[in-house]
Amino acid sequence: MKNALFVVILFFVIITVNAQGKFYSKTALVSFNASTPLEDIDAQTNTGTVVMDAETGRLESSVLIKAFQFKRALMQEHFNENYLESSKFPKATFKGTISNLSDVNFKKDGDYKVKVTGTMEMHGVKKEITTDGILTVTGSNLKVNSEFIVACADYDIKIPSVVADKIAKEVKVTVNATLQPLAGK
């Protein structure tokens, strides 16, 4: 009987440690849409990284600009060389905190609405942003889903007047990631 009780207690301790540990993904899907009625512009990558500390709500993510894939090679070339200058500014990052972390029950599967506030850096410009998202607890994994708007002007991204009508001034960014427990917590 003592052994059975010990196993049950150990099981709950392991669940609690996993639930309050660090989680990560190296395969976050990051996409954006800058379409206008004149041009369909969207790109994505599944190589974004996300790290989250479930104890503190700290969240960090990063994506390589050159990793975004477009339907047309010429769009990708212009995006990297002319607009985001990816050789000079190779990645976009976000460092922030889930401000309503107490609303998330890491011990219970489900979808939880979260508010994330932090600093996004892109194209050499840092800007404070706040966005909503969904944090889904599924067993020992977490899923992060968020959509937010990025204004090109806020990050000093210049759009030449020749193509200004073809590229949205505000870009919808979507992040979807499945985070796994980080080994060696």
C-alpha cells in the first residue's frame, strides 16, 4: 500500500514539474499576409523558435527573415533585399510575458485566452506590442496561437511608391507553435 501511495504522489510531482517547466519549439509556423486587391502577398516558414517558461510566463521567439518562403521567387528576393534587408537584419525577435498567466491551468487540458506584452525587434527597430493569443494545454505539450498586425512604418520598412498600392501598409502575422517540455529543466 505504501508503494502504491508513493507511485501516485510521484506521478503528481512529475506532472507538476513538467507543467511548471520550460517549453520550446524549433518548428513554429510563422506566416504573414500583406495582400492588397492588386497583389496576393503571403509567405511562411516553419522554422521559428519559441521558448516559454510556464512558471513566470516569459516567452521568447525568433524567426530568420530569409526562411520565409513565397509563391514567387521574385517576391522573396525583393522582400529580402529591398524591404527587410535580411543580410543586414537577419532575424525578427519577440521577448515578452503572458500578463494573465494565472488564468492558465497547466494541469488541465484546454484552451486559455492569454494576453502577451513585450518587445518585438525587426528591421533594427524595437517596439512594444501587446497581443492576444490562445494557449492550449494538451497533455505535456502546449500550443501557442496568435495573430497580430504589424505596420511597416513602425519598423522603418520602406515601400517604394511604384509598388505602394500592391503591398499592404499593415501586415497580418500569424504564429502557431507546438511547444514540448524542455529536457533537463
